[in-house]
Amino acid sequence: MSDKVVVRFLKAWRGYSAEELAGFDEEVAEGLKSKGFAEAYEKPKAGKASAKASGAKNAGETVTAGSPTESSGAASNGAEGGEVNSGTDDDAKP
């Protein structure tokens, strides 16, 4: 299994938007960088994670600014009394 190289897109390319992160084989990543579509991504040091990258779980995952990311597993469901969602979603997703 080959290692993936994480890149940050500088402009849109094949369904990826600017500022998205994605992992590719080294050859593909180099091609994207040489053509100006992406730059190498360095993981921020502990305690200095940016809001855009904090949701990434692994090098192959894409994170988009404004996309939902998992948190502690409990989210407010908007009900009064401070009720929280247990982390399971029984409703059908659109």
C-alpha cells in the first residue's frame, strides 16, 4: 500500500474546490502542484489547528470549509431544556 500525499487545492479541479484537502499518490500530487492546482499540506502543530482542517480524520479525507464535522457526539437538537441528540440519527437523510 502506497503512502498518500495530502494537498490543499488552490483552485477548483475535477470536483474539488479551492481550500479542500485530499490525499493522492505522490505522482498525482506532484502533477497537481506543478500545474498550480494544489500545494503540499502540512498538518498544523498541536494547539494551532485551523478551523478548516480540524475535521480531517486521516490523510485521504476531504474537508471543506463549512462542512459538518463530528464533535463530541452530542449536539443540541434545538429543544428547550438543554436536551441533546444522543449521536444516533433515526430520521432518514435526504
